[in-house]
Amino acid sequence: MKKILLCLPLLGLFAIGFGSCSQQREWNHEQRKAMREALKSYRQMAYLNDLTDPEFVVFTDSVAGDLEAEYPVYTEFIQMQGVDDTIDMVVVTTIVEQLNADAHNMRHIFPYNTLVMQGILPSGLDHGQQRAFYNCLAGKVNATYWSLDQFVNAVLADTTDMSQIRQLESQCANDLFNWTVTEVDVIETVPAATN
């Protein structure tokens, strides 16, 4: 019994020492803040540029948390070769995860107001109707592209796919709201010069 009582203080000291070592391996407040500030440069990316400020804070917290979990020593991470590529990969992975988690997140790639201005959707749709449209679009995207990564790459890299995506958007608008998108060819003519 005496040995157990003598061991308790030693175990307590060991636990305190172990806890302080593990805390040193976590990023501190200033390091997390620096990472969130660095992530602001991604705000111009498709998907991220449509997030509200609070949504973007949640996004950056998620990315910083993933980076911290993978690279617990901040100074080693920042000095690591290829750190920018690693951050890029985690940002894109987080976007893909959010799109996979909720089809309604497609609204950040194709904002409702933009679709109204382009004549794809009618104005005045309520939240439920918008959600139905984005769910429809996500279903058509899933049927068209083999993976969400392929879709994201198509949106970011290839403008010719926009016509295919535009067709998918038009199909959903027609299916849900009987809204037909009509493309009109505009032919400009130059009046004949008079002498």
C-alpha cells in the first residue's frame, strides 16, 4: 500500500510532464491566427469567394485544424519544403468534402443570383426551391462526372465544360420550374456604306 501511495506523486509528475510536452506540440493561438491569415489569399477561389465571412471563418478553422493534426509542430511545418502545395491540397480536399457532405453547397460554385442574371433560373425562388435546384444539379453532376474531383477540376480548368454544366442547370430549371432557357444567336450586321 505504501508503494502505491509513493507511486501516485510520481505518476502525477509524469502526467504533468507528458501533458506539457504534448501541449508544446500543438499550435499556439498566434500560430493558428497566422495560418488563418495566410488562408485569406484563397478567398478568390471558386466556391470560397461566395462564402459569407462567418462561413469562411469556419472553413479556415477546418483547414487549419486539419493541418495542425497532420503537422503538430508549426515551425517545422512552415519551413517544410512544399508547404504551399500541402496547403493547396488541404484547401481543395476540404472544398470537395463540403460538396460531398451537402449538395446545397453547390450554391457556392453557381450562386443563385448569378444564375438568375444569366437567365438560367427565374427570380424569386424561395430557399426550398433553391435547395431543390441544387439537389437536382448535384444529382445530374454525379451522373455526368465519375468523381467530385473530376467535376471540381472541370469547373476550375476547362471552360468548355461550362456548356455541359449549363445544360445540366437548364435541365434542372426546366424539370423543377418549367423554366426553359432559350439561347438566341445575335447576328450583327454592318450597314452598307452609302456613297
